[in-house]
Amino acid sequence: MAAAVERTVFFTMVSHPNGWVRVGNAYPSREAATDWVPFVRSAWRGLKTKVEACKLTFVDGKLTDESRQLLDQKFNLDS
């Protein structure tokens, strides 16, 4: 029986003309990602920012296909 483990990471996102775009790394907590919001706002000249959660599922230590697709499509991040 495969052991499934869920982990939530957080990303800082900026509202870009092409939609919401991830900026920076994955953070282990919402607070850690939120700490970067003032820097991101100033670097991106005041564009809207938000912190978004991403729930990842690992089976036997490997990301599931659904988690890989989520990272690739929504967060533009190779797993």
C-alpha cells in the first residue's frame, strides 16, 4: 500500500496583464510568503499581489501527476 503525504506550500503572486503570475520561490508558511509582499509590490511597481496556497501530494516520496500539472500550469514551475 502506497503512503500518501500532503504538503502545502505558499507562493507570492502578482497580477500581470497575462493573469496571475508566480514570483519567487515556494515558502513553507503563509507568513513567510507574506513577508515578501511589500518587496514584490515595490519591485513590480505597485501591481496587485497575493499569497496563494498550493497543496501537493506525494506518494512514496514522489509527486503525483496531478501535483506536477498544478505546479506546471498554475504556478509555471517545473517539478
